[in-house]
Amino acid sequence: MDEDFCRERGQRIRALAECADPFTRRRLLALVGRYDAMAAGPSRSPRSAELPVRRPPPASTFSATGQA
């Protein structure tokens, strides 16, 4: 993601956290931490901030005739 986007998103979420209840505030601030880590660049980004890579299932799970 773009660094500017991550910084701006973090600022917006911080503003929301100021008005939220304590439980929601903690969760929003944790999310802000993830955006801050992404804005800092990949070398300082924690693994939890990275999105998992989706891979297609192996071709061998599909039959050639289209029948199961």
C-alpha cells in the first residue's frame, strides 16, 4: 500500500478512537499500529500487518472431464 494512504488512514482511525468506548478504542489503536507499521515500510512491518497470499488449489483436485 502507499505510505501516504497508510498515514492518512491511521490519522482517521485515531480520530475515531478518540470518540469510541474503551473496548473499541483499544481495537482501533491496534489497527492504527498496523497502518503505522505499513507506512514505515516493509523492513519495519510486523508479520501480523501483512496480508496472507491466496493461492489457487492444485490442479490435481479438479477432474479433467468436469465430473466429481
